[in-house]
Amino acid sequence: MKSIDLLNEKRSEILKVAELNGVVKISLFGSVVRKQNNDKSDIDFLVEFEDGRTLFDLIRLKHDLESL
């Protein structure tokens, strides 16, 4: 499955996980956005957290997204 198809399929889950982890803004960047990705490409997210969140929240978000 292509990365963009996976993102579209998991969109609502990604947004829910982001919200539960205190994310107020989430964006994509990198090869997927440029349509230059391949089978070994990862998916790059840029996130903005609500005030008061810590590095532990970022680590939890990373883990939760990788679990999808």
C-alpha cells in the first residue's frame, strides 16, 4: 500500500491519536508530500503541542502513531 493511501485510510485515527496527545496542529512534510517516496520512505509529521506538554508527550505520540 502506498504511503498516501495509508494516510488516507488512517486519517481519522491519526487525528484522534494526535488530539489525545495534546496536538493542536499536525502537518505532513517530506517525500510523501513531494510524491517522491518509495517503499523505504517514512512518513514525516510536523506537530504543534498545546502549552504545557513535554518531551514525554512527543515520545508517547510517536509510539501511538507507529502502532497504527
